[in-house]
Amino acid sequence: MEVINFIYNGTPVDFETTGNANLMVNATQMAKIFGKRVDVFLKSDHAKEFINVLELTPFGDSLVPLKREQIIQTKNGVNTFFNRILALKFAAWLEPKFELWVFATIDKIILGSYKELKEATTEKLQAELELENKKKDLLKKYPEFIDFLNLEDKISAAEKRRLKAIRASVAQLRLDLFK
């Protein structure tokens, strides 16, 4: 998990990535900005009803509803983190302008990663295509270049076998040590 710190009106708000397209947002920090309390929000009928819906209804790419610990987490007995969906509901309760900031920040985190992945993948595919075209050109000009490519393939295959053997040795060592 990675904590990404953003600043709203001079106050930090932590966004914690959970490895998938979900985020947890520090609700304690959010509330502090407006001099409000997380527990007051959680006791409201609207919040209770919304949390129940999250626990009962699959949404997004999830085929199962969320568990309570995926919606609300208390860390160090001090900070309460909300799932991004509940964090948006909480932000709306705090202030509409802040809700928009939280929404845009979540988009920046989730879509920014997607954009970076897409750009890196496109760049890699273009480079692979250029490499393949360069190999073809070199083979036309220098038929013996195939010997070079074959040697590269042999080195790569040997390295893969070597790494596989290392992993197998480490696995065996773990078994021997932790019997």
C-alpha cells in the first residue's frame, strides 16, 4: 500500500492505494479541515443507509459487495480511512467544493496510473516494432546477422534456466530450514 499525500487549503489529506482501482482516504484529516467529526457523519441515518448499500450491493468491477473493513478502517486508533466511494459521500457532507476536489484527486490517482500504463505500453510496443523492422533490415544487408540473433536467444534461454534453478534452490532451502 502506498500513501499519497495531497494538500487542500494548506491541510494534508492522505489517499492510500490498495493495489487495485480502489483507494482509502483519511476521513479524519478531511473532517479536520472543516472542524467536523467523522463519528457525527457515521451516526447519520443517510451514512448508515449508504454503508449498508455498499455492504449489500456489488458495484464497479467487483462481483461481490464490500466488507465493512473494506469500507471503513481505523488505523493507529487515531485515523479513520474511508473507501473512495464513502469518502466522496463524506466530502459532499462536508462541503460541495471539497467534494469536487476529492473527486478530481481520486480521478488523478486512478486515471493517472492508467494513463501512465497506457503510454508506457504504447511506447514499448512501438519500440518492439522498430526493433523487429531493424532486425529485418540488418538480415537483408548482413545475412550472417542471424548468427548474432541466435547467440542472443541462447544467452536469454540460458539465463531463464539459471534463474529457474536459483528459484528452485531457494525454495528447497526454505523447505529445509523451516521444516
